[in-house]
Amino acid sequence: MTTSAELIEMSERRSAHNYHPLPVVIHEAHGAWVTDVEGKRYLDCLSGYSSLNFGHGHPKIIEAAQEQLKNLTLTSRAFYHDQFAQFCAGLGDLTGKDMILPMNTGAEAVETAIKVARKWGYEVKGVEPDQANIIVMEGNFHGRTTTIVSFSTDPEAHDNFGPFTPGFRLVPYGSAEAIRRAVDANTVAVLVEPIQGEAGVLVPADGYLGEIRELCTAQGILMIADEVQSGLGRTGQTFACDFEGVVPDIYVLGKALGGGVVPVSAIAANRDVLGVIHPGQHGSTFGGNPLACAVGIAVIELLNTGEFQARAAKLGEVLHARLRELVGRGVVEVRGRGLWAGVDIDPEVATGREMSKALMARSVLAKDTHGSTIRLAPPIVISEDDLVWAVNQLSDALYEFSQA
């Protein structure tokens, strides 16, 4: 049997170092638990950055994928296929929008939203050619394509990848007033994460999203909500925007939409917005493919029950209550909503990377971001006992560091 060490060495030698994984090699997974090549089990508290909201190998999702694999996997969008209409209708109903434009990855969906907003600005709002601007937030993470990193404030994502795409105005996250000051006659959209995940699970003050919605309506510009990580049950609602009763003009969706099986993303908007796209102006060979649509339909059906949203809300209360007990005991601050938390470790105790490795040694998989912050986002199917056990492992690891 090839060992973890051998597989890690080969991976490091033969692949680009665009990630810094923890030294674990996963072989199989079920529900909230994964097993490495040596047979050691770990509780997954990252969920593929919220791609696995429904857990590893959810029976309904796997069954849908297996059934579709027997019949048809790809036609390209040159032809219709029998899963496409139901997927678009189902996702349209879930979001309350008229139309869907399916893609593959979250970054592709964000790029799609940017293109649609610009085209809408020129053809509907009447902005002069090539003058459109979109307001974006400091600390954002929308992907790593060239246009998206053009407005990133993360040096790792941004530096040395220029020249950059113009047309974006950065403002501080959480300040509706800053957005108001940045709007001009050429502004076509505001692009915002309802919760900034990569930045450390930053939850804005109550009312922020509502103020953006009111401002966009008053100014005649589009509100684009990037719910790639925050959407589809993770926070205890279908969308994080739901906590303020806000409906954006464009939803950007991905990750959990593919059920952890295949990459599936989409934007959802009404006809007066998405109707500006015509044949040949945007597309994807694999976007909206039969396998993706079949999996997406299964995901939508799971969300339509409301079971996962309710479970994330209930278990989220347990998670955050337990984590708050650690503040002052090696934890500086805890943020988040539902089954999603950013935990700031005291830099005097450990870095986020060190804490993630300590948790891995205790059979809990989590990941660091921005120095001393770790993110916890277990699958929504996790049991309460397992969730409490995971937080106990963090507590024990903190104690060990404090005694070192």
C-alpha cells in the first residue's frame, strides 16, 4: 500500500504549489467523517469550503448522479437535454427568480454576474460604452480568475498577476455609507458577500444588507449577492440574505449546489436583467450539463424540505454557544452564523496553521485563514454529539498550547 507520506511527497513534487494542504490523504468518506489511506478517521469540519453541506455521499445525491451516469453526461448547450428545464425551474423557484444561467465553478458564476451587470448597465441603464463600474468590498473573496483578483485586497491573490481589469471601486465592508459615496452615474452594480468567508467569516451588522438593497433600488443599480459559500442552508436559512428579508437582483450560487459530487454554479435573476444575454454572448461547454443538472435537482429537492436549514440553525446555536465559552481561554473572538464559524486564536497561543494541525492530530479537520483564524463549517448532517466533541478537541488543543 502506498503510504500517506509517499503520496504527499509525490503530490508536492508533481503538482503546482497553489495550495498548502494539511498532511492528510483522504481515501473515503461518509456523512461527516472521512478516512485516510491508513484507515484513520477524521471529523470533517470544513465541508469542502461549504461544498459538502449535505455531507459526503448523501444517498439522494449519489443516487441521482448514478442514475444520470447510466443515461447521459454531456451534450454541450448545442442541444437541449431532459434534465435542464427541471433544474432551471427548480432553482428559479428556490431563488424566486425568472431565469437561471448555469455555469460550473463559483468564480465562473461571479464572472457571469459581472458580465451581465455591465451589459445591463449599457443596454438598460444607458451607461456610456466602457464606462461601467461595479462597487466591491475590501476583504472580498469571489474567486481567483484574472478579473476577480483585479479587485482583491489579499496580496497573495492579487500581487504580480497584473495588468488588472478596470471598472471596480473598493469600499470598506460593512459600510453602506461608503457605498453611497462611491456611487456615480456609471455605477451598474454592488457586488457583496452577505458574510465574508475567506476573510474570516465576517458577519456585517444587522441592517447592512437592507441598506444596500434600498440604496441599489433608489439609485437604479443591481445588487449582486455572492452566496457561493453562505447560501444553500449553511447559515440556517436558504440564503444568508434571508436574515434581513433582502432579495438581491442577482444571486451568485455554487459549491453546495453540486452536492460535493460535481462542480455546479449558476446566477439567478429576473428576465429584465438576464434577458440582456443572447446566443453567443456567454456560455460554457459543461455549464448546465445533464449530470450537473441531475445532481442540482437532488440538492434543490433537499433544500425544499427546509430540514437542512432548520438543522443548521439548531446546531449552529450549539456550536456558537460552545465556542463562546473558549473566549479568553486562547480564543480572542468568535464570529459566524449557523454551522459556520470563524475562530480567532490568540496569536500568543498559536497560529491558525498550528491549531489546524493540532486539531488534525485529534482527528478533526479544519483550515486556517489569515494568520490566526480557523474556520469551522461541518456538514449539516453532523450529529450534535460529534459537533460537541469537535469543539472539545479545540478546547483541549488550546489547553495544550497554553501549557507548552
